[in-house]
Amino acid sequence: MPTVDRSNPHATTARAADHSPNDIRTLRDLSPQQWKSGAAAWLGWMFDGLDMHLYTLVATPFVAHLLGNLKTDDPLVDQYKSYIQAAFLVGWALGGGFFGRIGDRLGRSRALVLTIMTYAMFTGLSFFAQTWWQLMLFRFLAALGIGGEWAVGASLLSETWPHRWRPWLAAVLQTGVNIGVIIASLAGSLMAGLPDNYVFLVGVAPALLVLWIRRAVPEPEQWHAARLQSGGVVPRVSDLFRGAVKRTTVLTILVCSFSLTAHWAFMFWFSQDVFNHGRDLGWPDKESKALQASALMWVMLMSVIGNFVAAAIARKCGYRNSIALMCLAYCLSMCFTYWLPRDQNSLYWCLGLMGVSQGVFALFTMYMPPLFPVLLRTTGAGFCYNIGRLAAAGGTVCFTLFIRVGDYRQALFYTGLLFLPAAGVALLLPEPPPERAPVAPLE
């Protein structure tokens, strides 16, 4: 059996097969297998967006109910709903590493099926939660699948579609998440009159996708070639911190930690802030929840635009410069929005600016997987991207300890500043490999 030099993880890297995605010039040149891989990754991400944001729509009233029908402005409600969100982010981080490892060992398609089944099943089980800790457990387990799906889907697409299309592929793939969040928002609006736990039943829908993926989506040729060359021996996780790839691993972790902490603080607390706007106007909880859902939908629509703005900048300026610019834009828009209290109309326009800035996370999709060797690709992308969610989980809890009940503006202002170090570190990152280079850029 062939041996692998474990001190050099790039020894397992294989070149693309003869029919390289780089030879493809137009959509007509794509094979049925490539279309299926693209559809599977996009649908997986769409359902990611759906399942990850169902909780934010009902967090305040549902957690208040689980705590014994407390008032929604009770300090304990903010405390426990932040614990639940933190557990979700921890699960997301662990799932990225766990399922990333499975994706490198068993294949991208098989791992994709497992991730989707995981988050669909446990999102649906959240419907049956009778206590806050049961809801926290279900959200943690659902997040394992959501975090894993990111790494697996991104690697699947980066290995099957043309490398020169990466910026636009990133924009299209991230659009799947945005549309999933929009669907969640629509579900929240349509189900506003039902008990809060009913919204989690919508999250079961992705389970239907796995039957098609398992039957129709093949494993990428790059993965098969790398497995053959390595003799079935997969590099260890510790190889991420050895040799030339170590610098990329550390820098990527830092950028993701800073940016995701600020982003998830915004995505969780801005929704609660909008809910409070409705209550301040004297609206009942049903109308405040509808306002909350419409605000989330607006942010996601603008985020779709941001995905393509970020892709256009990446085509002109490269990935690291575009990541730095989009992080800076996110910082400025958050600080401008939450520097002073705003009325509802002004707040909506500012939310749109932050939605556009979220295009930075579309870039990570196609940027990160090619930085790592084939048999360490989903492990590397999943580990580096999702470990940032551990920092985000801690930030979610810490913000709760330092804000006044119901007043999230100050916390949102200060967390926006975390995008500044993210932008600075991004300028130190490498660019992904050129079209005709070996798959691992650091060989």
C-alpha cells in the first residue's frame, strides 16, 4: 500500500482529472454531474439558511414561554435565549470540524447527506421542546449538521465547477442561504398567529432532499484521485498546523473569529431590536413578530445584492482585498446605524447597508477550500471557518451581560468594531491557486 509523508500534508494532493473544470468555458459545457453537484450544494445551503434562522424569529416569546410564561422583557429571557444561541454556534463550530473530517474520509456526497439529515431532524424536534434546556440541546444538535454542510458543500462545488468562476459561484451559492432565510421569514409571517414552536416544523423539509442527493450526486473526481494516490490514508487534523499551510490556517481562523463574532451578534440581536421597535410603538407581539420577520427578509434581499457586489470586487481586486473592503464596509455601516437611536424608516435603510456588507461571507465559500490539500479540504475549511463561531458563541453571551434589558443598540455598535481587525488580518491572507496550478496552493 502506498505510504504518505505525514509531515507534508500536501503529499496527498492530486491534480485534476483529464477533463478538468478549467476546460469549461460556458454553461453549455457543464456535464450533468456538475449540474447535479451545483444543485445539491445550493439546495443544501438554502435549507441551511432556513433552519438556522427559524429560532431567531421566535426566540423572545418562545423562551419566555418555556421559562414559565415570563414577560418577554424579563432579564431571564434575554439570558437564556442567548445561552441557546451560544449553544447553537458551538454546535455549528464542532459540526464544521466533525463533518468536514467525514467529508474527507467518506466523500463529499455522503457527508452532505448526513449533514442535511442531522439539521432537518433536530430542527423538527425543537417543536417538542418543553424546557429551555431541551430547546438548547436540539439547537446544538441541529447546528452540527448546519456547520458541516458549509464545508462539504463548498468543497463539492469548488472541485467540480470551473475555478475561474469561483467569485460568481460564491455569490450564487451564498444566495441559497439568503433565500433560505427569506423563506424562514415568510414562514414566520404566515405562522405568526400560531404557537411559536410550530415554526420549527418547517425545518423538516430538507430531509426530502437527501434521497435525491444520495442517488444522483457522484463524488468529485479530485477526491477519488487523491484517495487513490494516498492509498486511502487521510492526513491528520494536526497537519493543518504544520509546514507552509500553518500560516494560512492561523490567519483564516483569526479573520473568521473576528468577523463571525460581529456578524452573529448583528444577526441575532438586530432581530430582537426590531421586535422591540414594534413593542415601543404599542404593537401586540403578533405584529411585532411580523415586523421582525419583514426586517430579516429585507436584510437578506440586500445581502443577495451584496453577494454579487463582493464577487465583482474579487474579480477586480482579488480575494483578500475584497474581504478586507467588505469587512470595513460592515464595520462602518454597523457603527453608523447604532451610533444614535433611529426611527423605523431610518433603521430600515441602514439595515439594507449592513445586508449588502454581508457579501463578505459569500467570498469565503469558494476562497477557503482551495487553500487546503484535497484530502484535508473539508476538514480545513470546516475547521477554520467554523471555529470562529466558538468566539461568536462567547460573544453572544457576553453581550447579554453588559447590555440593559431590551436595549441592544450599544452592544451592536461596539461589536461592529470587530470587523476592523478582521479587515487588517485579511490583507495578510494568500490568494487561492491560479487556474492551472496544482490543487494545493502551498506546495
